[in-house]
Amino acid sequence: MKTYTTIVKEAKDYDELSKHAAEHVINVVNKKPEATICIAGGDTPKGMINNLVQAKKEGAVDFSQCQFIGLDEWVGLGENDPGSCQHFLYHHLFKPLEIEREQIHVFDARSEELNEECTKMNQLLDSLGGLDIVVLGIGVNGHVGFNEPETGADWKAHVIRLDEKTLQVGQKYFDSSITPPKFGITLGMKQLLHSKEVVVIASGEKKLSAVQQLLYGEVSMEHPASILRYHPSLRVLVDQHSFVKTL
Ligand code: F6R
């Protein structure tokens, strides 16, 4: 498979990065009001999401016809569990943007039938013709969504035993008395690569090595984000701390 030149945009700080990321989402929705959108949970997208909420308030964008797809979830958790991806998305994104339930399609990670959840998600994405835009954070181990190192580059939605690093870093989303679940459910690399637009956002020195690997390292599932270089128009938005230009 052919790799492409990645478009890297370096922002002076997190606020500027967040603004640029929001502009991408807004452009997609303004061009295609019924766009299918997927936005990662986690810390990095918070600023971008605040910008989206502000833009909605100002009437600069209308999400009322969009479909929102959940990227991933900790197995066993749902929207009422603090620390879960859905708790984050409902609180920061869906409620402030007044997104209706019918527009939200997320994994039920509390289901006994997780494989069925994956099948349903795969069918839904196929019927929608894939994602129009996905905005991804990147893990320090290079994961995107819960596509962990050494998993399949051509996988669709799946359940995965989470990497030790993911569990260790993921503790930040949870109260110290709660141990993060050991399994995750996620859209697969195949679906991320199939998205019409892929935007990766990274901020802070802790992401430096992961961003360097994504941009300049070997393309391999040892570092899942690097696989996104197979996407013809991957955009990586970084701040000064998470990026060192390599000629
Ligand atoms: C969360 C997700 C993860 C995060 C990544 C970075 O839904 O899919 O891949 O995007 O772990 O997390 P933060 O932004 O908290 O550094």
C-alpha cells in the first residue's frame, strides 16, 4: 500500500491547535450538513469541542443533521460512568450541541454480546458510506481509538485487551479508587483509514515521541497511528511541545 505525504500543521499552543481542529470539523459540516462525524474522547479534544460549542452558539455551524459515531469505549462502562468515553462525549459534546439521541451511535460496551455490537457498528458505517471526518487523539504508545500496538491494520470494529500503557495512562480518567477495565471496544484501523478526512491532534511534550513515530517512523502496527500515513489526506495538528520537525 502507498503512503502519502502528511500535512502537518504546527500551532503555537493548545488553544490555536484546538481552533484549527474545530475549523476542520466546521468546514466538513458546512459543506455536508448530514456529515458522519467521529470525535475521540480523552483530554486532547476538549479545547476543540469548546470551539465547536461556541461556533454552534454563534450560528456558524449546524449539527442538527449530522450523525455522530462513537470511536471507542471501555468494556463494561456506559454514559453514566465517569471516566468513560461516552460520559465525556455526552457531557462535553452531545448535550452542549443539543444532539438528539437518534443522531448518536455508540457501542453498548455493557452488552453481553459485544461481537454483535461490533457487527451492528460495521453495518451502520457501511450503510452510511463510512465516516466523513474522524478527529483522533494519539496515545503515548501510538494507539488511535483503542487500536493497540500489534493488532490488525485491516480490522473493523473489535474488542481488544488493552495495552499495559493504555491502562496505566488511562487511570487519569478515573477516580484513583477505580481500576480501568482491561478491555476496550473500538472502531478498527480499516474504518479510520476509510474516513474521508482524518485529523490527528496532539499536544504537549508527553506526545512528542508518539508524534515523531507517527510522522517519521516505520509504518507498522507496532505504532498504530503510523498506519494512518496510508490515508491520502491525513492531517496532523500539533503544538510546539509535541513536535520537532525532521527534514
Ligand atoms: C479516546 C481515545 C484514545 C485517546 C488517546 C489520547 O476516545 O480514543 O485513543 O484519544 O489515548 O488521549 P488524551 O487525549 O487523553 O491524551
